[in-house]
Amino acid sequence: MSNYHRSVAHGRRAAQRQKKVRQNNLMLAAALVLILGGLGTLIWMSLKTAEPKPTTNSYGAPALAQQGGTVTDFSIGSLAGGNIALSDYAGDVVIMNFWATWCPPCRAEMPGLNRFYEAHHDEGLVLLAINEEESVETVRPFIQANNFTFPVLLDLQGKVAQQYSTRSFPTTFIIDREGVIQHVQTGEISERELEAIVLPLLQ
């Protein structure tokens, strides 16, 4: 084969290799676009799923379960018997604490909550400990064993927690005498924090 023909053949092979590389690069780019597009769709779907759905109270109005919002009424059974409504304590300062016996931070903060409640109950302070979806047989021995004196409410179907957009325990709402939520805390609340937030509301 002449040098000319060898040069032509070599050029063809080089062109074919370059064409194959370009095709591979295009296929790789297309695959990356598909993968990134799929990941983007999955992320978007997960964020949409995680968006909190608006809850409604018994009057059908949106619950403003945040600092500065006004409370919405409810009435549920109590451990002592009968029903207790939030509106029963209109004009009082209310600590509304969502909890469960299986929750370690709940158990850890309760002695402090009880001490604070007993120290300031005569000043117009109410502590409503709202247990979430546990039976009387589970809740009563725990309360009795610890000699807690605050009112315990039983949110057996989790409706009040849903009404107040509560998704983890403990969560504490501090409500002033006008029914305005002055503080919302997710996680354990200390006696020092209670003193700083609640005592000015009792004056």
C-alpha cells in the first residue's frame, strides 16, 4: 500500500474513533440529564409531601399555632374524668404541653414543669399536659408514680396535636391571659426558661 493510501486509511480510522467518542460523550450527557432530571423530580415530590397541610379547629378556621397567633378551642377527656376545654381557662396563663410516656425529653422536663406549676398555680397559671394517643392504663401509673398534680388531658386520636400542627414531642405552647400564643418550644423546656417567659405574663 502506498503512503498515500495508508494516510487515507489512517485518517478514516481516526475520524471513526472521533465519531465514536462524540457519540459516547453524547450518550453520557443524555444519561446525566436523565439522572439529574429524575433526582430533581424526586426532591420536588419529597418537598411537596413534607409541606405542612393546613389544619382546622372545631370552628373550621385555620389554627394559628405559632407565636403571636391566637389559640383555638378544643374539648377532650381528662385523666381525672370528664372533659376539659381550653376555654375553661380563659383569663389564665396557660402552659400547654404535648407529651408521651415513651418520650425521654418529656419525662425529663416533667418534674420541673410540675414544680413550676405548683409554685405559681395560685397566681392564675394553668398547666395542661396533653398526652398523645396513649391509653389511660399507660398514662395513669406514670402520673401517679411521679406524684404530678397538673391536669392531664388525653388526646386519644391526636386531633388536638394536629389542630396545633404539633409533629414532635415534647412541644410546649405558652398562652397569655388574652389567648395569644407568646412562645412555642419544640424540645425540652427548663424551669429557667419558664421563669423568663411565664413570670412576666403572670404580673
